Amino acid sequence: MTISRVEHDSLGPVGVAGDKLRGAQTQRSLEHFGIGDDLIPREMISAYAIVKKAAALVNHNAGRLGDVQKDLIVRVCDEILAGRHLDQFPLRVWMTGSGTQFDMNVNEVIANRSSQIAGEPLGSKKPVHPGGHVNMSQSSNDSFPTAMNVGAALGVKLRLLPAVKALRDALDARAAAWADIVKIGRMHLRDATPLMLVTALSPMIGYDKASATAHCAIDNDLSLRAAALKLGYVTGPEFDRVVDPKRMVMPYVATAR
């Protein structure tokens, strides 16, 4: 891979091939979960385009997504549904169980293609942000199974179930590898907490500032609240109102007030 641009995600910078629409999260998955040759079923690409298009229309109707962002997301989803950009989805089936990385792959392709159409550089996240706009009001815990159900008419479930059995058999044959997984999991568990809670701040301060807040907390061994106050993105009362675990377990989108 010829690296000719650097993209950023919640984990920091990562090199990406300059001519690709995919971004940082997709690149990380290729590097860390390049297991086997089984790609995500192609039916899932079309299914996800339907889900992302529907989400853009709903968010626009609710007044949360601007006209420009909605039009670009819908246009790119229609391009994908027409069979374009399929080579930009290179992830393997054997990734994280929730499908988060494939979800982000779709978000990045839609955002970067939107940048192309708008005459902005790839990776600029302008005028469409992969997390803040394409993924607005969504979680892969919901969107991935929704896409699976959308794609079931195309036979995706029939192809996935044998693949899951093959993965189980492969893992049984490599049980010793779990020791490394547990070790890595313990190393990163502490860092995961700020990244999970900070999503509540995204609608209020934006995706990139929310990511910066989580990094500040991790890098400086601070609570998420202390990091947000240190960076000046919110006041103490604003943070306490928005990052409310009782509200976060229910359907909830923070507002500026």
C-alpha cells in the first residue's frame, strides 16, 4: 500500500492509501483483523446503503441533518446501490462481533465520496462527517443486524451461518490464542470507558471534540468530566446534564440546552 494521506479517528492518526475512499477505521481493521479470505458478503453492502439512506432521510426530517449532508449521503448511497464503489469494502467477515468496523467502513466511504463530489480533499470530513453525519443517531449494535435483515432476501444469512460455524471450528483449533486476547483486552479495558461515555457529548460538541475529550482523559489519567472541563468544551453543569447514565440507557440525543 502506498500511503499518501493521513486520516484521524478516535484512536489517533493512521496512514491510508491516497486513492481509496475508505478511511482510518477501515485501515485499522485491515491491519488487525486481516483473517482469512472471506469478505463481508456483498449483499451487506447494498443492505447497509439502504439503512444509511433511510437514516439520513429520517434525521433530515427530524431537523438534525442539513440539506447538503442529506443530499450527498442519499446520492452516494444510490451510487452504491447501483453497484459502484464495491472495491472500497475490503473487510473480512472475521472482525469484531458487533460489525462496528464494517459500519465505519460504510460511513467512511460515504463521507469521502461526498467530499469528492463537493470538491473537498479525501479525509477532510467536509461537508459530510462519517461519524457526525452518516452515522448520526445510530449504533452498529442496531444498524448491523438491521442490515442483515434487509439483506436476508438476498441470501446473506444462508451464507453467514456456515461461515460462523467455520470460525467456531477455527477458534477451537487455536484455543491458545485466547491468552493473548485476554491480555490485550485487559490492557485496553480502562481506555474503553471514556470512549463509550463520550458518545453522549457528540451531538452537543461534535464528533471530533468528543474524541479529543476521550483522548485527553486517557492520556492524562483524568475523568471524562475533568478532561471536558480542561479543554473548555463544556461547563460542569452542561456535562452533568448531558452525560447522564440513567438517560443514556433510553433513546436519547443530547441538545445544546
